[in-house]
Amino acid sequence: PLAVALLAGEYDVSAVAPADFLSNWENELRSAQRHGLMGHHRTFAAAFERSYGRLPPEGQKRLRALSVFPFPFFATGARLSWGLSDDDQASAAANEGLDYFVRRSLLEVDGYYEDKTPAAYRFQPALRQEVARRVSDDERPAQTAGYAAYGAWLAKRGYGDIHKDMGLNRLVRLSMPALEAATETLGGVERLWHIRRLAWLKQAFGENGTAYNLLTSALPDGALLPDPATDREAAEVNSSLRYELAGLLVTRGDLDRALALYQESLQLKEQLGDKQGKAASLSNMAQVFLTRGDLDRALALYQESLQ
């Protein structure tokens, strides 16, 4: 409420057009002040400092780390930003730290699980801005690393499940910048799996062009099939990437290339002994032939998939 009041007062004395004022509200709030208010409410920074200054140094540091999130985040985001380990004790410590900030009105609970425990947290934008202004250059590398690590974790959490849980759907959609940032911090097979998940999520949100670019970047033309006998995980992710890209090519009408990718995916699935994956590839190949009107070939592939 104080930020709104200060912004309203600043707008009253501003010659800036409404759209320009709102698009630059962060800077307008920084300069806004009301001399009729008490000293500790005269500017937003002064009001914020009253609460922030009462935090212990470690609390201030942790709050600054969280300011990297302009969107609602799960408690895991705090754990990763604070460098805590991945165990029950660390998760409990992260929840306790977040509740500490909620009780002091520095964070808000964004949503709850069915058992009424907090599921996600968020900053009020004006508060996050004030916290972010206090992040030092020395703190930014760790903050950026935590942000990307959260993006990688959330891609795994959301992959395949966003249609089952609309709360999760919303958080993943709002957090896409973190998921994208994670891509550049990962390497090897882990990066390929992340691209696979990210491309699937992009498609789920209707961003087929972005998904296509992600998949083709991971599978350049002429890329050789890995040998499952020497690198099983590489074979698994390459099969999955080809399967996903083939599905996109079908929607684009590039059926020849889609069939070739389905065939490569099928080859890897057979070598891996993945019967469920093999059945899915055969079924999708059958659908392509059905689209082409080749019913005999489609029927044979459906039968093989069923078998």
C-alpha cells in the first residue's frame, strides 16, 4: 500500500504519459517521496530499511539471494539459492527460513498444498526491487547459479505433469526464464535431457517454433547415432530427442523427415530393449502412414506396436 501511495503522489507531480510512467514504475518509486508522511514512510527505501535492518546478517544475505526470483517459486528455489543440500533436514531449514520472512511481511505465500502447508512463495514487486538493489557484485555469481539450478529442477518437476496440476502449470509458465537460463549452465547428457524437457514444456505452452529450435540445436543435421552398448544414457536421450522432434515435424507437414527420425528413435529403442518406447515409435509411424492414406502399412505398424 505504501508503494501505491508513493507512486500515486509521484504521478500527480509528473509530466510523463501514463503508459511511460507505468513502464518505468521501478525508477519512479525510487525517486518518490511524500513530505507529509512520517520520516520512516517518506520514501519506500526508508520504510523497507526499517524491516530489513532488523534482520540478522545471515537473514539479510538469504533475502538478497532470493531477490533473483521475479516470479513465485517453490521452497526448493530457496534451498538451491542458499546452497543447502538435498535432504529432509535442508528442506526443513529452507521452509523455516521462508516462514521467517513471511512472518515479517518480506515474502508472501503464493499457494498451498492440500494439507495447507505453503507450496510457493513470492515477493511483492516493490519489495523485491529494494532487496535486489542491495545485492553486491560478489554475490551475483552464486545467485545466478542458484537461479539456473532451480530452472533445471523445475523443468524436471514440470515435465509430463503440468496438465495434471494447474498450480504447477502456472508456476512453470511464469518461471520459463529460469528454465531457459539453466540450458547454458549444463553440459553433456544432462544438458540434452534438459533441452528435451524444455522443448516439451514449450510445446505444451504453444511455443512450437521455440521447441523446434531447441531440438534442432541438440540434434544437428548428420548427427551420428550413439552406440547403446558403450553409452546407454546418450542413446536414451538421443532417442527421446528424435522422437520429440519427429512429432513436431508431423505438425509441420514434413512427414519424410519425421519418419526418418522415428525410424532412428526406433532403432535405438530396439537396441536399448525399451519395449514401451518401441511401441510408441511404431504407433506414431503408423499415424504418419495413415495421414498419407497408406492404410496397409499403417495397419501393419499398428499391429506390430500392439504386439
